[in-house]
Amino acid sequence: MKTICPSQAEMQLRIARFKDLKPRSSHWAKDLGIPMEVMRMFNPKANYVLMAPEGLPGRLSPNPAIIEGDKGDIRVAIALAEPGDGPGLHVHWMTTETFMALSGRWEIRWGDEGQEKIILEPYDMISMPPKVARQFINISDQDAHLLVIIQGKKEEFNDVGRLPQGAIPIIEKYGQEMVDKLEENGWKFSLDAYASSKK
């Protein structure tokens, strides 16, 4: 077997410069008509996709900086959250989601009520198996970064469900119409939504 030496131009396609990344939510208000204030009710401040296979389904992996996947399907991202910020409880039905604290302190909750929890310090890691409701919250006093790795089969990456209680604050502030609009665009607030879509 012989080694190879890719050119500088070839390697540029395999580099993700954080300063050049755009958060995956940057187009939602413009393209979907969903205000960022609504998105912030169940998403962290920003989520940057560093690497993912080409053409992953759903809204988790638009425009990755590095398109990779010929040796398995993995999505690597960095979540940026303000103090007290993080997504609401959600579940990945088929994929494994792994968290590693890059900065700050993170409370990782799991269970249908978020009743179990641990704290991640920088460089601590936890892997959440499929079918477990989970949530991450920045418990630092400043913005913090969390590495988020999702693994699974490519066709299973659009497997995220949100617990029904996550829709309540949206309904209270914006009405049922906003939840309907979110669901029309792929965000589900029903634990059986993914299972019923696969029948």
C-alpha cells in the first residue's frame, strides 16, 4: 500500500475554520418565516456544523464546512450557549448523540422530565444512547461551547423529536399557529411523530 499527499487545494475542502462558519439557524427567519426569538425557545444561541456527510436529511446539517462520510456517517458540530441557555428536552430515536464540554460548565439532563443530571467540566464527555430524552444547559456565567457529535445511519439522521411540553411556552407567547408552522418545517413536538412517520 502506498501513502498519498493531497494538494493544498484538496486539503482546503477538509478544513473547518470556526471564524468562517455560519450558524445553522442563520437562514431560518428569512427562508422559513420563523422568528429567531421562537427558535431560541428550544435551541441554543448558535449551532455550527463543522463536518457531516453530504445530503443528510432534516435541518441538523445544512452546509457543513467539511463534507465527509465515506467511512461512516457522523455529524460534528459546536453548540454555543449563553448562561442558562440550551435546547429543550428532545430525543434522538435512532442516532447516538455525544457531548463534550469545550468551555464552561454544562448540565446534561435526561429522562422524560429531565429528572437525571450530571455536570460536564471542560473536556468531559457523555454519550447519549438512542431513545433517551436529553437536554444540555450552559450553567456557566458566560457563553460556553459544547462539542456535539451525532452518529448513525445517514437515512436515520432526521430522527429528532421534542417533548410535547416544549411547545407550551411557544403556544403561550405566539399561539398554536407558530407550533403548526414549526411542525410543517420539520420540528416535531410529539414523541410518536418520528415512529408514525416511519410506518
